[in-house]
Amino acid sequence: MKPIYLDWAATAVPDTAVLEQAFTESIQYYANVASRHDAGKQASELYESSRAAIARFIGCKPEELIATSGATEANAIILLSLLQKQKCSGTVLISSIEHDSIFNQARVLEKFGYTVKTIPVNRDGFIEPDTVASLLTDDTVLIAVMAVNNETGAIQPIEAIASIVASHKKPMHVHVDAVQAFGKIPLTIRNIHSMSLSAHKLGGPKGFGLLYLSEKKPIQSLFQGGNQERSIRSGTQNLYGMRGFALAVHNKNPQTAYEHVSAIAARLISGLASIPQVVLIPENRNSNANNFSPYIVACSVPGLTGEVIVRYLSDNGIMISTGSACSSKHTERRVLNAMNIDKKISQGAIRISLGPSTTQEQIDAFITMLDSCIKKYKP
Ligand code: PMP
């Protein structure tokens, strides 16, 4: 049986046509994008037209997009830029459900003198704009809130949060990790100063990402070198990555994909409901369905561990995960703990994540296999 891949939030199934075209072109236009000769200019034209195509999709200026090695680096550039300030003091607010590339990076800022405070989420995994409002102080320098949580699919009220921050008397930097939202659900950059994106979550190349940085909010990067990418991210520019990301974006029809994935997610959720031992995370996801990305569905079998379920399904050709691939080696469930989820539920948690080529048959096979896993280990 061909493996069934339901771990798209960790990385999407590669878009072969996209990767092949980008690879071929990166060999054809092999010159350094920054070289002044004709070959360099041709490479630069392809690189810049790719950047411009992504900028059009986002609705920003091409020069507001800075190439990075992925969203981890884009997040790090923003947080670490605070270390270029004259005085490393003030408060950095991050949500309690951020990806490790924000959460752990913020710990570094603490060592240099910043105070890092986490914004709690409610039981369903949402940051409430009023909570943010109550935490803003005159010494807040930066706030980081992700657009879609990578473990639960909860779509955060970014627009409302950004507008609350904008109306605060003291200006501060608003950063959004948009990795699980970009190209999947509508995104706005209104009142947002920076945003991180990752190409491989859309079927593009791994190891390439973009930092959207509003021209109104210049930063000083900690990285120094040959001054490429507005001097924010020096290093020889990655034509394969930029071209591959642009083609991956171009190849998507977010609306069509959204409709397809929504129908698949609905089938998945009703399949899960047919197994009495399964609980959704959060339990009342269905009553708030529009606020969840259909691309990510979390559930649990209390009494089993997520690891046992993932292993059983993997042995039977179905790939899912317990949560974030980046922290899959940790047994502690930071995001679920932040939601105050009962330990028995968080230990049995699994994440099923979907993509534009996920089929109903794959979902049905997953439900059958999950049911047989439960019958085997929890009769
Ligand atoms: N943020 C989120 C929400 C993610 O899901 C991921 C990927 N696991 C990242 C950041 C890191 O992205 P990248 O792999 O491009 O470094």
C-alpha cells in the first residue's frame, strides 16, 4: 500500500513540477545574483521577479521581503534584532502557544536583560484581544503572536490584536509567525510590522523562507556580511529557494484548496466522532469551526499515548504526528498545557494535517486504522 501522508503541517508533499523547474532554472542561471556581469544580471532578474510575484500575492512591496533559510531564521532575525538596541531592556510579549523558534529564542533575550512575558490562551487555544490589551505596558517593545497554531489549527485574531497594539500610546513592533496560515487562509499585514513565511509548507523548497518587514519599521540585524537582502540577511542569494517559493505560491489556488480541505476536514471530524474513545482538541472545536484552520485537526485518545498511536499508524502506512515535528522529541506538551488540557488528554494527543491532494479515501483509511489501534490497545 502507498503510504498515506497526513503530516502536511510538518512539511507539505513537495510540488514536484515546482521543485524541478526551480532546480533547472537555478542551474541555468547559476551566476551569483549580486554579480555585475550579464550572467549575474540575468540571475538577478529571475530572482527579483520571483520576489515581486510573492510580494504581489501578499500585497506588499518586493523590497519588504527578505530571503532567509526558513521561518526559524526569520523569527530569530526579528527577536535578535532587539540585541542591537542601545539598552536591552523592556518587555517582550509572546503568546504561550508560539512555535519553539519564537518561544526558545525569546529565552535568549532574557539573558541579555529583556523581560519576556507570555500571553495566556483560553481553553480553546485562542489569544483574546482583551488579554493582550491588559498586558500592554509602556515598556513593551515587541509582541509576537502566530496566525495559526501548528498543533491545534486555532486561527488567532491577529487583526484585532494588531489594531489594539496600534492604538496603544507607545509604538511597538508586532511580529506574526504566519507559517501555517500563508497560502491557506486569508492573511492581512495591516498594522503588522513583520511576518515569517516558510516555502516547504506550501510544497516549495525546504530551507527557504521569507521575512516580511514593513518599510515603516526598519530593524538592525545582528548578522553582518556582504549586505544582501537590505543588509538584514547577508549571504549569497538562493535563487532555487526564491524561484521555488514563487512557483509554489503561483501554483496554488488558495480558495479552491481551502474548499477541498474543508470538505476533507469535515469528513475527518465526523469520522473521529464515530469512535467513542476519541475526543477532539479542543473538545468543542465544532461549535467554533470557522475559527480553526481545516488544514490541522488535533484529537486524543485518553488512556493511550500519542506516541503509541503514531507508531501503530506508521507501521500500517499512515503518517501523522503527535504535534509539532520540531518538538517531537519532547514529551511535555507545552501548547496543550497552555490550554489547560487535562493531562490524560494531552498525553494521548495526535495531529492530523491535510493538504490539497488529501483524499476522502485516505481519511477513511485513517479512521479505520485508528479504530483498530484503539481496539488493540484499549479494548
Ligand atoms: N513556525 C511554525 C508555526 C511552524 O510550524 C514551523 C515549522 N514547523 C516553523 C515556524 C519553522 O519553519 P522552518 O521549517 O521554515 O524553519
